[in-house]
Amino acid sequence: SGGESACRRQSSRGAAPLSAPLGLAARMNLPPAEDPTEIVDNSIKKKYEIVQKLGKGAYAVVFKAVDKKTKSVVALKKIFDAFQNATDAQRTFREIMYLQALAARGDENIIRLQKVMKAENDNDIYLVFDYMDTDLHAVIR
């Protein structure tokens, strides 16, 4: 009923909160390895060798990859369904514009956005960043 297809309810005892929304793979009854949001577009795989998945959020997944031409290690961020609705499209556009402006400044404290690429499916956007062997949480600690 209602939103139960996207959310699992905790035990019906008491006023248990809704758990986090299920991932696309779970909703489609696919094993996580076949989650469509984690499949890298063939046009991207021609240019980059995917080494490992680094993390996944609500609207993107980040991979460690190697540029096949330059052999440099990069972080490859796949924003899936970037244009699904106006809100997602605006957020994606804003993120790219801010990152390009920051890259143009050349601030050594900001990870540089190297390239923006669209997927063959015209739904996903890939952002290529300099790779850093840590994350913001570890740096702040």
C-alpha cells in the first residue's frame, strides 16, 4: 500500500519508523552486482578501466578508474538519471557549473573536475575528477 513498495516497514509493534528506501536493485529483485545504477556505460569503459567502486549515494556512484590513454588514476562519478525531473536536472547542472568554476580558479584545496561526459543512454552524466586516496571525512578528522 502507498509507499510500501519503496520502503520497508519495521516491526508493526509500536510506532516504528520507516527504514531507508530500498535500492533500485532490491526493488527489481536483482543482486547488488547487477544494480543498473552501478553499470558503467560502454562509451566510458572505452576510455577508462574501472578499478573499484568507492561509494554510492542517493543519486551517484563513484569509481576509482584508470584513463586508458594517459594511465592516470581518476575518480569517476556516475550521476544516474540526471535528468529524470527538473529538480534532478537543476541539481546536476548546478554541481557541474560550480565544479567548473572552482577548477578554473586552480585552488589546490579543491579536487579538480577534469571532464564531463554524457552516457549513450542520454540519462546519465559522468564527471571525471583528480583522484585522491582519502575522503573529506578522513581529512577533517
